[in-house]
Amino acid sequence: MPDPVEIHQLGPRGFICPFAGDLHASLELARFKSDADCVPLHLTHYEGRPPSDQLFFQAAGPRREIFFDPASARAGIVTCGGLCPGLNNVIRSIFLELHYHYQVPSILGFRYGYHGLNPALGHPPIELSKPVVSDIHESGGSILGTSRGPQDPRVMVDYLKSLGITILFTIGGDGTQRGALAIHDEALRQGYPLAVVGLPKTIDNDIQYVSRTFGFTTAVADARDVIGRAHNEARAVLNGVGLVKLMGRDSGFIAASAALASGDVNYVLIPEIPFHLDGPSGLLAILEQRLSLKRHAVIVVAEGAGQNLIQSAETVKDASGNIVNADIGTFLRDRIRAHFAALNTPINVRYIDPSYIIRGQSANTEDAVLCDRLARCAVHAAMAGKSGLIIGFLHDRFIHVPIGMATRGRKKVEPSGSLWNAVLASTGQPLSLLNGG
């Protein structure tokens, strides 16, 4: 079997894991991982042939030999980007694993994202403790706060050195992890042994080599409830249209999955698959036909869908460098109303955008379990002296993925894949609506 994808190792591991002696020898073999243990990218070999892009990733988990002396290690945690269910769960589980199992004496929480790693901005870190984190997993948001946008890697590394931080956990999406890689590279340039380990956080579930990011299942469950209420509203009035805009800047996983979970959606519009509004096979004409037969309809649109339909004078980017999408939800609402007004046909559009309500939600049970396991794997990787990686979740296994690989692109809904085919089967929406007719 080929070697797994290489992960940067800060140096030789000269210490024994503190909880190694608590296990019988047979249990140690089962619990501790070797760097040679690996997980394949693809499980299925179609027609018996292995895929040309097959990769093997290091299995995540505790190592018997570790790089850092726990007694002299000091860790920091930072949360960046938009809110997502599960942030506090991850913070808490990182603390618990470091404090109780590795007996690391000091763990700091950096406030307001990477702004907290620039001392000139005046956001000193807080010392995390058991009383501080004891019940934070019951609440949404992040006790550390968050922000978007990068800071100078040299300034951040110098600050981390001044505080004696030897381990940094970066919780965020691809922009956050690109910043983490810059910190990792700068620490290497300075010759400072800093373990930088990322936990992939994106409610959109669009990080490569990660089957499911934390917060996603909570978002889908909440979105399903919203769709159900939109359906109730649409059925209660003449020619009712429930129009729900969900998260998904570049990838339509939430919209597709919530529509499947609901079973009440008639049209799903996502960024990966163009659609058109006008003409005999456009959304407006199809909606006419639907309302003439059923008197109600439910449309789910991801925030990044249909951007080509909206005229924009300039490209605007947020602090993280992401293109700010035009509001496809209000655009569709207004176009639908105008179209039926021109036909002199009564229409009742119920437009719902629950994005920030969902983002601030606490994690559901499934996400809470995922958060805990991701966090503990991140601690194991860091204590073993691994750096410049994220913890991935693939085929129900946890893996080490180099940050550079994980941030090279975004995971997308495959137009020919099983998820989208299931959406088409569930909604019955005509293929003529998609790809320009």
C-alpha cells in the first residue's frame, strides 16, 4: 500500500503519552495510532479498477509517543469566520482533552478571531478553565467571539511566542485555515516549534476531504423545520409560494439535504447547477403551471444560486476575500411577484431567510458528538507534534489532511451524483429548468 499523504512533523517524539500507562498492553494496541495507519480517499473501485486519484490519509488519533512535554506546553484556541452550531462544543472538548488527559497546565482562548492574535488591536486572551467551559456546549455562538479577515502572520507568531504558546487550534473555514497555514509557515521560518492544527468549520459543508463538517446536520434539521412552516403558509392561501433562502455560497448541500429531509419542496436551486427564469421552460412559466394545478408551491434556493441572473456593477468581497453574493432570495421574490402581477393573477409569496437564526443555534446531538471527536483528534495531533493540517472526517474515520490540500478548492454537489439525483426524484422538478433549458 502507498504511504499516506505526508503531514509535517515538528521533530522527534520524545515523550510518552500521559495516559498510556492507564491501559493494558492489548488495549494500547487498539487505542494508539501509528503514522502508517491510513484511510483511503475512495472506497469504491468501479469495475474493479482503483481510481486514478486514489490517496491515503494518515489516520487521526492518539500516538503513544508525543512531541511536547505536557508540563511545559501551552495551548491557544481561536474561532474565526461566521457563526456555526458547535463552536462552543469544540472549544470545551479541546480544553477537556488537554486538561484532563494530557494535563496541559495552561490553555488560552483568543478573542475575536485572528484580531485576537494582533496585540495592537487590544483584545487580550482569556485563560480557559473548567468553570469557564463547563456548560458552554449548551449555547450557540462562540464564547471567544469571532471575526473575518487575516492579520500579519509575523505579528501573530511573534505574539504567540511572547505568550509561550506552543500549540494553536484554529477553528474555521477555508479562509481561516489559509490563515493557519500562513502562521504555520511563519513559525517554521522563524524556527519556532509551534503546532498549528485546524478544525474545519463551515456550515455549508464545503471543505474538501471532509464528508461532514460540524454544524451541518443542525443546519439541515433547522432548515427542514423552516421549510415545513413555509409549506404550511403556502397551502393556507390562494396561489401561495413558500420561498426559503438557505446558506450555501458556493455549494448547495444544505438546500439539497433539507429539501430531501422535508419531502415538501417542489424546486431546489443551488450554485452548482444554473437555472433560468424566463421562457417556456423557465422557473416563472413552470411556477405558473404548478399553481394552476396545485395552488401552492415551495421553492428552496441556496444563497449562491442564480448569481448570473442578477446584474451587478461591481464585485464586492468581504474581509475574508469571499465574493459577496447578490441577494438571490429577494430577487426571486420580486421577480415572481412582478411576473404574476403582469398576468393579473393573485400571488402570495412568503419569503423566509433563516440564516442567522440557524447560525446562532446550539449543536444538535449528532453535531455535538462530531464536535467532541474532532476536538479530541485535534489535540492528539497537536501533542504528537503535527502541524499545518486539519482534522478531516472521511468514511466515518478521522484523518489528517494538509491544510494546503484542504483549501485548494471547495467541495461541491455533483450534478450527476446520488444526492442531486435524489433531489430530482423527490421534487419532480423538470430538467428543462436547469442548465439553460
